[in-house]
Amino acid sequence: ESSIAECDSNGWGVSDCKHSEDVGVVCSTKHSPKFNQDGKLQPPIVQRAITVEEVRIKPVLARAKVSNPITEGIVEVKYKGRWRQVCEDGWTANSSRVLCGMLGFPGEVQHNDKFYRKLWNLKMKDPKSRLKIATKKNMFWIHKVSCSGNEPHLTNCKIQVPLGNLKPCHKNGMHAIVRCVAGPQFINGHGKNFRKAFRSENPLVRLKAGVHPGEGRVEVLKNGKWGTICDDKWNLLSASVVCRELGYGTAKEAIFGAQLGEGLGPIHMNEVLCRGNEKSITECRFQEASRKGCLHEEDAAVRCNIPQMGYTSRIRLSGGRTSDEGVVEVLANVNGVLKWGAVCSDFWGINEAMVVCRQMRLGFASHALKETWYWQGTPDAGDVVMSGVRCSGTELSLQQCQKHSVVHCPQGGGRLSAGVTCVDSAPDLVMNAHLVQESAYLEDRPLNMLYCAHEENCLSKSADHMTWPYGHRRLLRFSSQIHNIGRADFRPRNGRHSWIWHECHRHYHSIEVFTHYDLLTLNGSKVAEGHKASFCLEDTNCGKGVHRRYACANFGEQGVTVGCWDTYRHDIDCQWVDITDVEPGEYIFQVVVNPMFEMGESDFTNNVMKCQCKYDGHRVWMQNCHTDDARRTDLESFEHQQRLFNNLV
């Protein structure tokens, strides 16, 4: 159809829908408007006469043939449905840079030209060699490719193809050779060549909330705080600088309008203009975002080219109702033979499920299943071939996670095999740290006002031994405001049938553990904790243009809509930490959202909020409140913290 009006429907105006069900679309960038470096709309470009369809590297060296990914070999391009080799005439390091970027590599290095030339000459002397025969065919050569080095695609370079009669490569010329540098996340080891060219030790940029590796909202580190980039004048050139800095190739797409989610916090940069050869986005020209009145609805994002690693061919889902769910089956080496089999569900959780969905390019995990008796897996893949799987959640494949060297699964596979359900979008919960800092105070609350809270175990154990109703408890009270900045609503895992009615609060609670409130010593030992029994999730307020969908009253639907937040005011029961037994001193106040990872999120690194807390026995001071990812520059520290939190270290 040329118009949606030509599609089948109920007819104009015939509907029982509400505006909360309005549909949307994200269109292919092939037809989206393009912007030049000045941010002005470019006129449509007439299709070039020579269009490169695909590129690849044909390995020659033995080590190159077995490496993953393939980074070195003969340049081949697909033109008019045929793979051709490129004459080295005019091929420079700039051309190699463009080709490597298309294949997901951030840079290139010089290859051993003497070896390849010697090998070429040997082949040319043998009239029966396949290479000698191929060079005589008119369809063999792309005669000349000349690039400046900053093009996003080889098609944007100057390309010459021989027309009519065969035009050989220049005298003594051979095919072009390339040697690319892979980012550290795609190779074993630490990527020495990458570290020489880019700031990989302390990155000043990161991607957040992306569905696949190499995509996400762009955030930069300034004055110790992470912030976003406004999308004014955002283009492929600037996006490619971000991609290369992070160890990916060039940018496939520069994304506008917070399509990959809105950030929460400062906006550091606007009108970013890069030449394309900068090592970091911070070296590009830009304006201070505060001068332009940017909003988070203008947050810039990027999709980068990444190497083809072949990970998707080593895993599959079986037995699900759709292709996005099922029993996890992996291809593993069993006694020297590759065999498909199941994964033991011991230790199986949302982090492991996230890696599976990412490896299969299915997005995020919504559920990690330890029982899959209702899904019929592949009949010959029922044996358990992988056990003891522990992932941080950032791995590119399940095979990269920690696991048993020898399979050990006492419960067996079958109905207890690991399974997942994947979704293409996910929520992302973040605590408003500034509100916690502003609202914290102490209250000495009489016991005769704490019967309901005591019933819900919201007080420390020492309250059990007091003479009720005489006396009081000292409470550290504060307000919590939890924002959903993801791309899907946050919904409780349990259905209505399992919600719990709380007489004290006069509404149903849909989730038992939504946040942990803890007071820690400076070395991390817990001295007091919040004992909030359970939670009701609702949209307390929403951002501009977003309507509330969830409310606790009248047995309503519960959740947190994208762009909304759930507020627990400081003056409601159990919104506190009982510090009656705490000695004066300096502490760390910590709030952890979704602590058990029961519900999937696009990003777990921003679920922990911490404050410096000083208590003198009469008053309390909160300062420097921040989410863990707002100031942290390395992910490994988050992973280490999560292991401490889960008592794994």
C-alpha cells in the first residue's frame, strides 16, 4: 500500500481504544532527512552510479583464518551482486580506515606488505592458479578506491570500475590488503593497538540503555558527573567519533529525539561538531547545553557498526510460543564433539538471561526461568552441556560467562532447564538522589503511633522488647522518588491474584521487595536497615505530555509508566530507617531499587543510590547523594559491588 488508508481496518472512527493505546513507529534511516555539519537539512542525494553493497575481508594467513573476528586479509567488495577485489592503486590508510569502520573496527594498522606481495607474485607466475585466472575476468576488479578517511561508508568514497574491455590493475599492482584493529571487548587480551590510539583506560564517554551492543544514549563525563548530549547538529561524523572511542566501528546511525530513552541529570554538550579524526568526543567543538535550553527529550544516541563474531550461531531458543522465548540451548564442546544441549538452571537469573537475549539480538530479558516444563525443547538437545553459569550481564555471549569446567547439575535438565523471555524494550528505574538529600530528617515517634508499622516489621528488633505503648523510636525519614527513564513500563512480576491487601495502608501491595534502605559504616558493614514489608506501584506524577496509567486505589493496575515516577513521601509509614540503636558517627546511606533483579531493566548500574551521612546523636546531615553510575567511570567496580551485595565475595 502507498498509504495506511488503503490497509484493512474497522473504518474511520470505529474504535473502543483510549489514547493510552496510541501506536508509534521508528522509521528506517534510509529515508530520514540528513543534516550537514552546520545542522541544515540537506536536499535529497541522487543515487550514485557506483554503490558498494557489502564489504568483507578474505583472510590469507593461517592465523587470520582461525581468528575471530577476522581483522586481516584481502579487501573484497560486493558490487552489482558480485564480490570483487580492489586494486591497490589509490588504496591508502584512509581507505583502510573507512573499510575497518564499516566492519566494526575502530582503526587500522600497517600490514606486512612484503609478505603479501611475494605471495601475489608466486600466484601470478602459476598460470593454473585460481587467482591468476580470476584476474583475467572483467568482473574481478574494482579499479580504484580513494577515501579521505572520515566517510561512514565506502560508497561515499571515489570509486572507479572498469567499463567495457578488461582494464588490469596498474603495472605490478595487486589486490588491496587491510589489517584492522579490534576493540578490546571483541578480542582476547587487552587490545594493545587499541589502547595506543584511543583513551580506553578511563573512557570519557559511554552508551546507556541500548538494546544491542554498540548502541545507546550517549553520555559524557564532566567534572566527575555523567551527562547527556543535546541532539542539535548531531550527525554521523560526531557519532562515529563516539563509536571509535568506545572500540566500535563507524556509526550506522546518529539518533535524535531521545529515541533510546531520556537521561536523568545534567546535559553537558550541545551542537557537537567533529571533523572525524578526533580520538574523543571531548576534543570536538561544542556549545554548553545550559545556554541553549536543551531538554532530555533531545538526548542524542548512536548505533555503531560492530564486528561479526558468529555468536548467534552458538545459541538458540526452543519450544516457546514465539521466537522470543523458550528453553535455552547452546552449542558446546562435549568430548571433542560439538553438541547442542540445555543449560542447568542453578544460579540462573536475570543477568544470565540478559546475556542470552543480547547474544541472540532479541533485546532485553523480561524473565529468567528456572522451570521450563511447559516448553518442549529440541528432542536431541535435552542433555545438560553447561552448568554453574554466572554472568555480570555485560558479556556478549553466554560462553564468555563464568561456568563449571566440568558439567555439574544435580537437579538435571529436562523440566528444570534454563529458559528466557526476551523483549525489544525494557524499563529503567532511577532514584532521585537530590530529593533524598533534601528531604532527610530525624523524628522521635511515640510507640503508640507505630503499631501498624510494628506489625509490618518496619522497626528494628529491639522494638520487640520495649514496653508498649510507652517510649519512642528514632527514625531517619526521607522521601523517595523513583523515575522510569526506560522505554517500557515497569510492571510487577506477580499478577493480581497474588497481590496482598494491607489493612494499615488500605490498598493492595503488588511486590514484596522493591527497594532496600540501609545505613552502612564507611567500610560497608550494615548497622541499620529499612524493613518496608512491600510496595504498591503507581504513577504519582509524570513528565510533560505523559499521562498517568497506574494507581493503587480501587484495586487499580499497578506499575510505573515511562516518563513517570512513583513517590513515597517521608511522612508515610515505613518510609524510614530505624536508627534508635545507632551510635553517632559518619555513615553511608544506601538505597537499592529492584535489589533482587526480579524484573528486567535495560540498565542495572543506576539502581544503587548512596549518600554521605553524618549523625551526631541529635541531628543528621545528608550530602553528596548520587546514583552509583552518575559518577563512576568503570563498570568493574559496579560488578564487584554487586558481588559484595549478594555475598559472593
